[in-house]
Amino acid sequence: MLKTFPKGGVHPEENKFTSSKAIKRMSAPKVVYVPIAQHIGIPSEIVVDRKDKVEIGQVVAKSGGFVSSNIHSPVAGTVTKLDMMVDTSGYKKQCIVIRTDQKNEANFEEPNFPLKKEITMNQKDILQHIKDSGIVGLGGATFPSHVKLDLKNDNHVDCLIINGVECEPYLTADHRLMLEKADEIIVGIQILMHALHIHEAVIGIENNKKDAVAVLKKAAKDDSRIKVAALKVKYPQGSEKQLIKAILKREVPKGGLPMDVGVIVHNVGTIFAIYQAVQYDQPLIERVVTVTGKKIENASNFWVKIGTPIKDLVEEVGGLPEGTRKIVNGGPMMGKAIKNTDVPVTKGTSGILVIDEEEASRQEAKNCIRCGQCVFVCPMGLEPHLLMNLSEKGLYERAASEDVMTCIECGSCSYVCPSHRPLLDYIRFGKSIVKKLNTAKN
Amino acid sequence: MILSVIYSAILLSSIGMTAAIILFIVSKKFYVYEDPKITEVEDILPAANCAGCGSPGCRAFAEKLVHTEDISELFCPVGGNEVMKEVAKILGKEVAEKDPTVAVLRCQGSCDMRPKTTLYQGPRTCAISAMVYGGETECQYGCLGDGDCVEVCDFDAMYMDEESGLPVIITDKCTSCGACVKACPRDIIEMRPKNKRDLKIFVGCLNEDKGGIAKRSCDVACIGCSKCVDVCPKGAITMNNNLAYIDPVACALCRKCVEVCPTHSIIETNFPPKKVKKPTEEKPKAAKLEVEKVAVVKANVESEKPKTDA
């Protein structure tokens, strides 16, 4: 019997069309648009000016506080302007526009980093490197990694969990990365274990990626501290709290962090970025993005430079098919529709999903029939129908007492609702108001 | 037979007496003194319970008025100066006189002016769509058109114009309670002073983008050209982040800025029509739209003779 989290969850159609497609490298785009708010927390501060020449990996915006991150230039070229651009949030945000220098060969070289197993750096240097390299959680939440690794003395962490679950349908970026960079990921895990003095690590992978489980087991066979756990396929297993519960049967307390139960969770993409940063001093300037959709023929996985406009990616797979209605940044469950294809790829873009007219339209919301499906599937044990009603009626304090803030916004409730009620829309709205009220109170 | 009638009469009346005594004692014992002025003040207040004053309802406001020493900060926007004067008479306290204000919509981005570029299918409330993204058009500052302001208006002073997709404020009914201002996630609605004939000049745009981008997203956007700033004789117009703002206090209502605005993003309301000297001059589309909107209000004004322009 495979492990999984006990409460709720759904199993949407997987549609992982691209799991057998090797990650291709996309050539550097002509222009990159680098937003300064690519992570959760304080936006970075721009340190370059117009007409400045920048090199690959040069810091163009430095961390604006503790919960913030450095941003590096993904290409060598010239800063043409500092402009406002619509980013994945749907709003115009400050952006650094860099024109790629077509003559500079560094832009088009394939990076060649042979496997380097030896860990020579000490603990302090490792953490400093992770911080300087602008590494954030690449699973999609984009939480600055150094904050997670900054352990206070009273937090005893005994287990490192590596998130290779990729429970979102369609996406295969982490899957391909695990297959192609298994050895590097194992070294990345060893680096973190060394830096944090942890003696146990578990890689959690859903069982629809049996090849990845096998490859990682093989890569980890020399290190008895690293285990690979195959998990039952269930959404939202990729959520930190659900993953900890599935693997270790520990429950993160309400409003708490994984650290409170002695666990740190990192995505495989983040681990690979950490490996690159520590062993080769490479900042985070590119990531794996799955470009997919039911009507897209050449759907595949790509190494993409941060700041590449999504239209370049779409062109790479043969342009938008006819009848495209929606382009989603991320997976179909938690991803967000983007406003236009000029929106750049950011650190949090794990996939670009093209949806046609038929599937993109939302059905008309009808009355709640009290079937309880939403309660049944909620992985956090909440009552989504109640929370929606409360925030619709403006009863935010009651919503707060019904634990609206513990909602992880996985969208399982909206997915199963037979009346197509916009449950998550309202819950998210309620959360934003409760958050505002809480900050006003403090 | 007669005895049982007497007995029951005595029993009933004694129960009645006992109950009366208990009630009397309780009413004395638990008597709460309440200033009779509170009820008196409450009777004068408009009983709209709109919370425009900041208190939850008229009763609460009356209590606040009676219990606060200095009430010059307190004001009932619905009742206005008349009600506040009467309140002052009852309480013997001084009240501040405030110019009456009225809500104005600082966006002219109707469907014709501001084409839709995206389609939104989520719940149709401004609060939620503002949380999700920048709106169905390219302008992320303008009206979202889902009518949260109309929803909260207790005075039927607003309605959604289906053709333009924008809310319309019926100036006569507006009590300036401020509910719509609070409801709008984009802060499009502003309270501006309402003079005798409700003459107003304001910038009907909040777009802070650079000129070209603003113009591309909306035909009547303020492009930050500063022409109005230069022409204003009173220096009432300031330019911040590519957006002009007309200070209602300093504005002398000369309408020079309206003439020079290349995108017609400055709105004038209730002014008498200008004496057209150039025969071929076409009326700007945007101004026309605004004229139509305020036609209801204008009817009252039109009886007065139009003054010559300043």
C-alpha cells in the first residue's frame, strides 16, 4: 500500500503528455523582461540603470530585505529600459528590460557542468551561496530558500523532504529534471544535509513517475541516509503539509511551519539550483518549464532563461493552436491565467498550459445542493461551502474563526463542485480580507 | 356557585398585584438613565443608517454626538449642514460647517473608449476581480464595471449604464455618505464639493501609465501632457505620476483646462453649453457622453439663465 495523506484530495486527469520529452534548451531570446517581484516577500531593489552593460549572472536587483531575493541577469546584454510590464500577477509591475547581445557567445553556449560530487564548502559558505544566488522555491510558491534554511536554535530539524511529487496535471518539468539530473539532485541533497546537519532525507515521488523513482533510487544507493518514497497519486500531495503527513505522518500545526515538526521541504528544482549555486557558483537564471496543452503537437520541456516572454515559448512549440482561449502560468489546478503572451517567465513558472475554448469556459454557478463533496475533498479539513458563504456575506470574523486562513488554495473544492460554484474565488477573497483585518489589528 | 366566582376574582387580582409589585421593583432597581437628548437627536437624524458618519447607524451617531465634548469633527453627510445646525441647537455645542460634497466617477473608460482585451469569467464583483488581475481592459486603474458601488448605495443614487458599462451617479440623490468610495477597490470615486449649481471640473481618469501606453489602453485617458497645468490660471492642477489632479478648492471653474485637454479626459458637469463661435467645431465624443449622463441633473439647472463664460 503506497503512502499518501489521509484527508481529502482529488485525482484529476493526469494528461502528462510531455513526460517522455527530454528537456530542450531554448536559445536566448532577443529581449528579456526581468520583473523585480518574482518571489514572495519584499520586491528586490534595482541596482542597474538604463544603458548599463550586464553580464550573465550579474546581480541586476538586490534583495530588498530578509524575505527577499537577489535577481540576476539571465543574459549578457544592455539594459534598454526600466519599465512597467504586466507580469503573472495580472498587474503592471516594475521590470528590467535587457536586450541580448547577439555577438556575445556566452549567451548561446550550452553550459557544461560535469558532475561534481565533492562538497568542499563549509556550512556558512553554503548558506551564503544559496542566499546570494537568488534561489527561491521553484515548485511555484517562490518562497526565498535561504529563509527556510535559516534555522533558529530552538528548531530541531531531523528530516529533509525533497518534493518531487509534481501532483499538478500536465506538468512534467520536475519529472524530467529528476530523470536527467538525478546524480546532481542527490549531491544537492547531500549539500543541504551537510549544511544543516540533517541525517535523514526522503524524496517523495508520486507513483505515476515510476522511472524517476527507479533512477533516483539507483543514484542514491551509495548514501543510506537518502530514501526514495513512492506515493499514491493524489492531488494536492505536492503541498508541503500534505507531503509531510504522507511521508512522516507528522501534522504541521495550524498556522505553523514544517520546521515546527522538525522538517524542511524543498522542491527538486530548488535542490538542483542549490547544487548549481554551491558547486559551480551559478545563480538562478534559468529553469525548466513544461509547455503543453491538448492541442499542442510539439509540447515539450525546456530550459528557459528567466524573463523570456511566454510568446517565445509558444512559438517554440509551433504557435497557438486555433481556438485557444486561455494560457495558464502553472498547472491547471493552481495556475493563473495570464493577460497576454508578453508576460515573461519568472522563477515560479513551472509550466505554460494552453487551453482551448471548450475547456476554458467556466460553467454557470448554480445553487449549493449541500452534497458535501467540497468538505469531503478538502485536504485541510475545512468546509469550503461555508467559507464561501461567509466571505460572500461579508462575515469575515466568522470566516476567520472557521479557519479560512489555513486554506492552501489547492482548488479541490471548486474542482469537484457539481454546481460549479466559485468556491475558491470567494475563499481567497475572504482570506485577503482576513489578512488585512489581522494586520490592522496588530 | 357565587363563591367560586368571588374566589377566582380574588385569586386573579392578587396574582396581578404581585406581578405589578415585582415589575415595579425591577423597573426601579434596574433603571438605566438615558439622556433624553439622544432620542431627540436621533429623531432629527435622517435615519438612513448608512454609516457615512463613521458610526454604525443613526442611533450610535446620536449617542456619540451627545457624549462627545467637542463635536466639530463629527458630521452627518446625509443630513448636511441643516441637520447639524439643529443638532447643535439641541446640544448647545458648536458644529463645523462643511461644504456639501457629491460623489464623482473619475473614469470615462466606457466600452467604446476602452476596448476589452481579456475575458473574465469568475464571480462578478469588483473586489474579487481586482484581487485576481488588472481588469478586462489594458487599463489597470480604471473602472472594473462589476458594480460594487451600485450594490452598496443605500439611496438608489447609482446605477450601471449598460451601454457604457460604467456606473452613473445621480447627483440629486447622492448624499455623499461615502459607501461607494469605500466599496471601490480602485478608488475611482471621489467626493468633491458640490456648489450651488453643482458645477464641477475634474480629471476623469486615474491612469498613471506613460502617455502612449495610457492612450493605447483607453481613448480618453489622461496622458500626462501637462497642458492643463500650464493653462490653469490658479495653479490648481498638479501632475503626479503622469496623471493630472484638479484641486477642487483652488479651481475657479474657468474651463480652460477642459478646452486644452487633447484626450478630453477632463470632465465638466452642469455647465451651460458654450456659445459656439466656430461653426464647424465638433463636439468631443467624450464630453458628449458626459453631457448625456448628467442630463437628468441638468434639467433643474437649465431653467436658470446661462452665464457668460469666465
